[in-house]
Amino acid sequence: MHNPGDATAAVICGIGAALPSRVVSNAELCTRLDTTDEWIRSRTGISFRHVTGADSSTEDLAVQAAEQALAVAGATSVEAVVLATTTPDRCCPAAAPAVASRLGLTGVPAIDLAAGCTGFLYGLATAVGFISSRTANAVLIIGVDRLSTLPARDDRTTVPLFGDGAGAMVLRRGRLEDDGAIGPVVLGSDGTQAELIQAAHPGSLQMQGAEVFRHAVDRMTSACAQAVAAVGWCMNDIDRLVPHQANARITSFVARQLEVPDSRVLGNVDLVGNTGAASIPLLLAQSASDDRLQAGQRVLLTAFGAGLTWGAVTLTWPELAS
Ligand code: UT7
């Protein structure tokens, strides 16, 4: 007879997402930047991004996505909250305790985690740790960013790339063989390249785009190969590749190098741009709701971001309530 306390895998049981209502098109950007719709679409694949106004904060977006994930999980509570962001509303205190309290979870462990656009994957590893260390039986992870606040308003090289959003996931204690169990999480960082993407404060983002592009392709490709090997699959087993959404050309290069056909690659960068730590859970939530992602499919997540940081992880998508 199994003792439920023996189960140490973290298993997905809920997913949710939130986007600000205001949509900014390339055409709108062209009215204030020296750029064209053609340049933005051909170099990045982006046509639209959602942007928060003064009426919505990072914490608001986080709460909205979390409420949806908790509802899908059929849960009114979890025992820990991990919030990944690079763009909190304030430096101190962390956003996670405030978000937890707004969700009625005052008292649970709640931390922020900053790992750039890889934050959600670092959050997954943290949630696995909370569950295996018996700190928690159920964990809420939120990836949320308002990256539209980082570029200088007139910087045509960065403004078109970024949007705002949030994604959230609920994980429960389960078994490694369960659908939804998080596989070995591959993570890495390289601080010698920190200056490739940096911002001292909102409005001051500096990015060496072409160099970042090269690192993103290399790091995500090798992290994917490691994650697939670590779980004992081969690349052809992957039904859905879910890459961080920074640039459609980065995604294409990674998929080509891994020999994953385009039909198996999920993307939404055309409609939301780069939403940072929200990118992966947002794409998962949207794809699960429009059936691009289905129960039983073998999924490979990968991300890359400022730090530099990167990661990848496998899982089999579970049956979730809609
Ligand atoms: O989540 C991780 C964070 N970031 C990323 O992953 C971003 C990775 N990098 C990229 O996505 C691409 O490098 C960019 C989209 C940022 C830039 O594309 P690129 O093909 O690497 O262009 P580039 O930076 O080499 O610039 C090519 C030209 C330059 O003009 P010159 O010097 O050749 O005359 C730029 O000034 O394109 C110019 N340019 C633009 N032109 C029109 C740069 N931005 C724009 C623009 N509109 N918005």
C-alpha cells in the first residue's frame, strides 16, 4: 500500500493566464518610432503586444492569472507561492506575500524569484524542491512581467519586442509516472555576459540584440537536448516544443537545430511579444484552451533570458478541468 507521503513528484493540476486589455499594434508604434510594420514582423514575428496602463500593476496581473489557475485546479488554497518576475511594482518587499494575501493565502511561504525570462522554469524547480522537502503539498507558481516598462520610450530597437502579461500554474504532490509530473529541470546561468541585457531602472534597458540572439539559440538548444536525455526520451518523442517567446526567428532556429518539425512548435509571439517570465505559462494556458496542446502529449519547455539564464524541462501534458 502506497503512503501518499512517499510521493515526491510535482504534478500540474491547474493553469491560468492574464493579459492587460490594451493592445498595441505595430502600426501604432510606427506613429512614434522610426520603424515599420514590415521590419518588426520580418525580424521578430511580432504584430501586437498587450500593455498595462496606470490602472493595472504587476501584482494585479499575477492575481488574475493565479485565480484562474486555482479555479482550474479546483483548489481554494496552496501551501506555497513562488512568483517569478523582473519587473515587480516595488523593490521591497517582494510581491509574492502581497499576491498570496490577495488570494486569501496569508501565512503560506511566498517568495519572489528573479531569473529574467527563464524565471518560470526556475520557479518550477523551486516548486519541485518545496514539494520534495515536504514544505508544501501544493504550490502556486506565477510568472509575471511588465517588460514594456523597461525600454526607453523612443528606443526602436527594444520597444517593439516587449509586452506585459502573467501566467500561473498549480502543482500538487504526486508520482513521477503521473501525467503532468515535472521532469528533471535543467538550468544554467552565465554572469560574464550580464551586460548583454541590462536595465538599471525602468526606461533604461540596454540590449545587444544580435549577441543575445546567438546565445539564446545555443543555450536553449543544448538545454533541450540535456532535458530530453535526462528523462530518457529522444527528440522525436516530443509532441510539443514550447519555447520562450522572444522572437519567432529564435524559435525557428532552435526547432531546426533540434529537428523538431514546425507543426510541433507552439508560439504566440505574434500576438503578445516577449512577456518575460509569463511567456511559457501564458503560452501553455492559451494552447491548452484552444487544443493546440492536449492531454497525453509529451512536452518540452525551454527558456532563455537576462542574466544570462536558461533552462529546459519535459513533462506529459495532463487532463485538466476547462
Ligand atoms: O528574452 C530574451 C531577451 N531578448 C531577446 O531574446 C532578443 C534577441 N534578439 C533579437 O530578437 C534580435 O536581435 C532583434 C530583433 C533585437 C534585432 O534583430 P536583428 O536582426 O539582430 O537586427 P540588428 O540588431 O542586427 O539590427 C539590424 C538593423 C540595424 O541597422 P543598421 O545598423 O544595419 O543600419 C538597426 O539599427 O536594423 C535596425 N533596427 C531597426 N530598423 C527598423 C533595429 N531595430 C529596428 C526597428 N525598425 N525597430
